[in-house]
Amino acid sequence: MELRELRAFIAVVEEGGLSAAARRLHLSQPALSQTMSALERELGVQLLVRSSTGVQPTEAGTTLLTESRAVLARHDQAVAAVARHTTPGSSVLRLGIPLELPSGLLTEALAELAAAYPTTRVQARHLSTSAQTAALHDGELDVGLLRERPLGHDIDAVQVVEERLGVLLAAELAPDFVGPEGIRLESLAGLAWVGFPRSGSPAWYDELTAILRSHGLDLAPSAPEGQALIAEVKLAAVSAGHAFALAPPNWSQPIPETITWSPLVGHPLIRRTWAAWPANSHRRDLGHLIVALEKCSPA
């Protein structure tokens, strides 16, 4: 069992339902439901009784609730105890990052951080926006780079990146779609969109698909939940033909000769990235990193 699973279980019991707990944890309800089912399979017992009015813990669930609270309290106690032994000025900065970022953004920002705070060690993890948001709330991340601005007052955020997305197409299809100024979004109707799973970033997914549909694109189901849309998957799907994917200019991934990238006329799709951190944080090294990210962001 992982700490995030225990925290999720506690939230479900305390809120009395999956919907309320999902809002509290900033997760999608299907993702939270999958976590609860996986926890029951792992332990081999039923933990929750589900009904139309919500959920109630079983006897085993009540036992797990008590033990989970004790484990998390002990975890927080251990972290605080160890923190007292760190040398003055030394610290670990836990950073969440998405799969794609503009080339050089983190390199330059982290170089500035290292120069100003040489004793700060950065631990970076590739996580979806939803996973980063949950980790920020749980105290498992110090700062995250998110595709959507988090809700609530307990997390502060500032936009650090804005990218105009273009289109990846098989080179053999490009002449039929690319005009003098690029590709018109509505012309892609009939091609399949190589999309990412909604659970990874629900608000960004909804914004993006709403724009695609408003231009007449009939979207197929998104990628399976839990499956990251890595660059290799994008390129393989586009190479097969009759599909398109979205990517920013100067994409950090090498594009093979069988695929072309073109801008979208009018730039209707803008992908934004926010740096987010706990509102009660007073870390100076974290503040320096945020300023560096804003300064290093491409124009």
C-alpha cells in the first residue's frame, strides 16, 4: 500500500462518497474508484459498501481507517523528526513535471537555483497534472508544473509557459492539409486525434476537446485511463496515417522524416503550464525557482 492510497481511503470514508472525496483530492471520480478497487484487491477484503446514498466502511474498512490514520500520523512525525537533523540551509525540493516541457526551460531554471542555493537538492518526478495536484495537497511535492490552474486557496500558482500547439501529420498527408499559413483546424475533420487520457488533466482535456469539437472534429475516445501519451506513441500513431497529434513548435522530441509539423491558422489551441506550490510555504529556494521559471519561459 502507498501513502496516497491510504489518504484517498480516509477521504472517501470521511466524505461519505466518491464524488465529494474526488473533489477534495482533486482527482477524477473514475480514478478514485479504481484506487479503491485496487486497494480492496490488494488486501483481499471488501472495505466499502457502496449504495445510492454514498459509501460506508465495512468492519475491515473501519479497521483500515484507524490504522491508516495512525500510519500517516507516524509518517508525519518521522519526517519532522528527521528534518531536525538536516544541516542548516540544506534541503530537498520535490518537483513534479509533465511529460513535455519547452526545451531548456528546466535546465536554465535549475541552473539558477543551483547557483543561488547550492545545498538544495532537486528530486524530479514525471507525474500527470491530477497526480501532482494530489501530491501537493498530501505534502508529497513542494512544487509542480501543471497543465491547469488548481482550484482552492491552499495552493498558489503562476503561469510560466504558454505554447501555441501545432499539428503532427504523416508527410504523405500533409499536402492535402497544409496551406500558406498552416493548417486550418476544421480541415482535420475525418482524421483521428491521438489524445491523452482525461484523468491526467481533466480541465485541460475538456478545454481542448471543446475547441476541437467546435471546429467540427468528431473525436474518438481518448487514450485508456492511466496510459501516458509519450512521444513514441504519438509518432507511431501519426505515422500509421489517418491520424493527427498536437505538439508545440520546437518540440523537444526529434521528428522523423515521415512526419511533418505545421502551425494552426489563428493559433486556436494554447497549452499553458502553471507552477504550483502550497500556499503556506515560506521556502526561499522555492521562491527563487518560481522566479527563475518565469524568467526562463520562452516568449
